[in-house]
Amino acid sequence: MDIKLIQIILDNLITESMRDFANTSDLKKNRLRQLREKDLLDSYSPNQFKSKLNLVNHVKSLNILNKDSEIVIFGCWYGSILVPAFYDDVKLITAIDSDRRVILKSREIYKDYPKVDFIEGDVFDKRIWHRFKEDDDWDLFKRCNLVINTSCEHMKPMKEWGPIPEYKTPWWKRFKNTHFAFQSNAMFDIPTHTNCVNNIEEFKKQLPENAEVLIEDEVPDERGTRFTLIGKMCN
Ligand SMILES: C[S@@+](CC[C@H](N)C(=O)[O-])C[C@H]1O[C@@H](n2cnc3c(N)ncnc32)[C@H](O)[C@@H]1O
């Protein structure tokens, strides 16, 4: 892990307004900004380290990445933990999130790190994938070695990604030699969680039909178990 990057991240986490907040009793002051900073801080919580490192260690145990590899992250949030964990190992990380504030903040944090590209968009919206289209084939699909999604509980099941009736080849089948690493959880009480699962078997039912599971694991959390599924897309 890169120490300079850790310093940049901490400088972004512990901002002036956060210091002000700690020193003021006026909770209404800059409330929205405080909530955004809390969101960024949450992405580095002990539970986040526990669950992300579970995924990172399992992926690394498979030895599937090298300096020519490309990773795509769905629902990347601030790229916290995952980007520093894989940055040195690969050629490019493309990180996609539908929240503009998240993308702007992430671009600021990683502005001196050219091997990570933050893109604003809904991963289910075909327009964001068209920006990668260099010829009749979808270039990103040919290049991508690993798709990570630790936000599965926030979106439709991954098997629904790529509107099948509209395309001759479903999107998951366009990948060549590509692995996936997904996480979801049973934290049903969190309002933004629209697609939680009760257990790993339920989570497996959300996988695309050409997904072969190589590793499955569970991470305990006081708010509900997190589930990890790692495997490869078969053609
Ligand atoms: C709270 S965060 C991350 C939660 C996740 N459990 C984790 O620890 O990484 C969820 C992120 O998914 C993003 N998101 C949700 N649905 C999305 C979609 N369809 N396309 C892109 N990003 C999405 C949200 O904007 C948010 O930044």
C-alpha cells in the first residue's frame, strides 16, 4: 500500500469543516457538508476494512491479476480501501458510481493517481458503457479482468445487468477471461438497501447464469452479515 496515498486520503477525511464541527456546539452549521464528510469517513470504518479486506484477500489468493489487468468497480462509492489495495497491482481501475458528489470527491482525492478513472453513471444505463465502445465490439468488455461490486444490496440483481431482450449477447457473456467479486448483506434496516439477501444461497441466485463461484465467504457485522462471492464468468 502507498503511504503517500494514505496521507492524501487522511487529509481529505479530516477536513477543515470537520475540525470546525468538532469544535462547535452548533449542529446545524454546515449540516449537509457534515453529512457528506460522515459518508466519506464511514467508507473507512473498521467494518468497512473487515469486509473489503475479506474480498481483497480472497481475490489476491486467486492470483488472477497482473500489471496488464483492468478492474471495473460498480457502485464504487469513494473507491476507499479497494483502490489503494489494487492500485499497484494493475494497469487501470475504472470506478463507476451514480452519485455525482461521490465521483467529484473521489476525483479530487485521487487526482495524482492516473491509473484510476472515476465515472459518474448508473451501471444499468447502457449510455455509460457506450463511452467505452471503440468499434463494433465493446472494448471494455474485452479488456476487463475483474468486475467488483460491493454495493449489490443497493441495486437490482447482477443477473439483470444488461437488458437481455435488447442485445443479442447478454452483457455478462461479452466478457473474456473475466472474474467477478461481489458483496451483499443482510442489513435490511438501512433505508438505501433495496436488495438485501438473507443468506449466501439467496445471493447466489442473483448471479448471472454464466457465473461460476470459486470462493464464498461471510463476514459478521453487528448490523447483519455481509456475504462475499468470487468467481469467473464462463463464455
Ligand atoms: C453506500 S455505498 C457502498 C456500500 C457497500 N456496501 C460498500 O461497502 O461498498 C453504495 C454506493 O452505490 C452507489 N450506487 C447504487 N446504485 C448504483 C447504480 N445503479 N449504479 C452506480 N452506482 C450505484 C451509490 O451511489 C453509493 O455510492
